[in-house]
Amino acid sequence: MELSKQKKIIILERNSTQKDYLRSIVSQSGDLAFCFQQETTCLDNLFQLDPALIVMGLFPQDRSIRFMNALRAIDCDLPVIMISEDQAVRRYLTANRLGNILIVDSAWNSLTLEASVQSVLSKRKKGNQGNRLPFIVGKNPDVVKMKKLLPELGRSKESILIQGEKGVGKELLARAIHFHSKNNGIFIKIDASALAIGNSSLQLIHNLKQTLGGRKQKKANTGQSKAGTLYIHEIGDMPSHLQAELLLIADETRIPLGSSELRRINTFRVIAGSSNDLEKEVTNQRFRKDLFYRLNTLQIAMPPLRCRKEDIPLLTDFFTYKFCKNFDKSYFELSAVIKDRFQNYHWPGNIHELEGAVKRAVMVKSEKEFLTGFLVGKLHGDFQHNHSWLESVYSVDDIVDVTDCLEDVESKPLKDICWEFMARVEKNIINKALKQTNWNRKKAAFMLNISYKSMLNKIKQYKLV
């Protein structure tokens, strides 16, 4: 086969014998095989090789899911054949509608694999990749349930209210719903919190009405029925005088196609997001009751990140790969130490705060430097936010010997001193928690909002016996 006609196929397999077997199958069809054992090395060479397909061998569940997420994080739509018998991997694939990934049972043979490769490559020729579904990372039961509802929510023509704290991803969910809408058209976003009281806000609403009106007229003339979505971010912050204007817009979601026709087309529907409890806002007369009822036809409550602890590692890896690509860095994974810190932090800023922390971790070369900054910025607020039993600790002098730290200034760099200082703080806080619970390690771990395993590791690390 001519070199120019040979397809490049990446084989990702950690077992050498299995890797050679996969390579022989690919070579028999005249294609070029490039083999890797590590996911990060594969990702580093992905865009340079520009392969037609990736064949991924048997990997543990967490690594398989992480690789699927990594491909989405770096905007890669390459088809993947994944060899797996793990039902959790299949469920994750289905829930996230990753149509470019085909799972083959581990009991495969050379003929079935070769047939799968040729089938995937032929489909890729047809170019049926389509628009990409906005990717919601997570395996938390509430998140999985929300993903399963997306097609149904997309088909609905009713207004939707998305409630959740700031930073949980309300706009991403709105875009995912819009993606599933029939004949999904334009997606218009208005940030209500940015609307100042004045003529500029009224002008924005006026322009919006003109834009939507123009689209309605055009569709009425052409007979098109392309739907659109108007997403209003933080609608609870919208000035009261604009809420009445918005109510009029929300009521005009359908127009007639002709005077003698009863058919009507859907022009756009409203999705609103709010971090405020709008029912309380209505009770306190800060939000219009009629607008609330108009928007609250369907309501979705998005859980905060602290209630999705199992998703923190997935999100951490997803953002790590994303920023490695953005900053043109070799792909890597954050250390277990950093992930442990992330896992045990309460994330008041939710996913947006985690994304910012991962971005800093990728940019900062030194893990020690990052962790020092992360601890100094987060530790005190973290404990004070969650644990009333620490309210008696008003001074650093009460939990660590500051004098010893100050004596070290002349002999050590400031970064090392800060690192040791925070370690002493952590040791003393853990010691206090253990004493408070009469050395019940499970209760102490719960009090500090860390896992039982992390508590045991800390006790061993600081020799607290």
C-alpha cells in the first residue's frame, strides 16, 4: 500500500504482549500503528501524528473514564475503539453521549476487531460528526439523572428555571438543553446581573425584541421553524423595571404562520438561571410573582460541588488536560497531594473556583509553591466556614509556636518557612480534632470534612499517637 494512503492508528495499551498483538492486527490491513503505554504520552503526540483512529486496550475504570474526558477537554473528536468489559464505563459513555467512542467486549478476536476498525473508519469518511454536545463532567447520581433528562428537556417548549449556587455550571446546562432542542438555532445569553438601571438596559431589551421580532418575521415568510434559546443568567439580579419587559418577551414564544392557518411555530424559549432562591425573592417582593410563575414551569436544582465529592477528581483531570493544551504544555496529571487537598476543600465558588485553582496549578511549575499559596488562601476560611468548634481559635499563637517559625527566618527561604508553618498548623488542628472526639478517628475525619483514609495518613505523617 502506498504510504500516502496508509492510515495512522494509535494503539494505547500498557501490556507489551497485547500491544504487539494489536499492532499486528492493524498492520495486516496495511495501516500504520503508533503504540503508547501512557495516556499522557499519547495525548502529547496526538495532534502531531493526526491519526484516523485510537484503539485503547484494557485499562482500569478510572483511567478509561479519564481518557474519555481528556479527549473532550482538548476538543478532540477522533473515533476511539475502547476494549472494556466494565459496565460503569459503558454507562458513562451512554450518559455523556460520546458517539465517537465504540466499546468492544474484552472477549474480542482479530476478525471482530479488524471489522470494528474498518467500520469506524468508513463512518469517519462520511463526516457524520455533527455538532458537539456541551460536555457536563460527572458521575454523581444527581448529575447522571440530569444528563438523562437532557433529551426530554430539549424537546420541551416550556420555560426552564435552573437554580444553583454561583459557579455550579448553570449556563453549561442551558447550552446542553439547547443542543437537544429540535432544530436548535441561535443561543442568546443575557447576564441580568450586569444590567445597570438606566437607558442602556432598556435599549438592550428593545434591541432584543427587535432581533427576535426580525427572526420571527423572516421565519414566517420562509416557512422555517428553527427554534432558538434565550438564556438569562442570574435573573434574580435583574432590575425590577426590566422584569415587566422580560415578561412580555417570555409570553411571545409563538407566532402564527398565516391568518387562515392554525399552525404556529416555536421561535424561541426562555431558560433562566439563578443563584438566589426566587421563591424567597417573591415573598420579599424583590421579584415579580407573575414572572416567577412564567419561568418556573420546569425547575432544575444543580447541586454544589461540595455535594459532588466523587466528581472532583474527574473535573480536576478534565481541567488539567484543558489547560495543558491551552498553555501548550506536555500533558500530565496533578499529584495525589494536590488532589487530596482539592478533595478535602469545600469549594464555596464551586466548579468555577476549582477550574481557577487547576489553571494556577498547571501554570505554576512548583507543586510546593502552589500548595503553599493554596493553603494560605484557603485553610483558615475552610475550617471557619465548616467547623463551629474552631470558633474559640482566634489567634495563630493558640495553635502553633510562632516564635519557632520566626527564628527560622535567618536560616531558611520564606517559601520553606511558610510550608513548614502550614504543616504545623495542620498538625495542631488535627490533634485538636482528635482530642475533641476522644481520639475517635472517624468522627475527627467527619469534623474536618476529610476522608477516613486521609485522617489515617495524616496521623501517620505527623506521628500523632
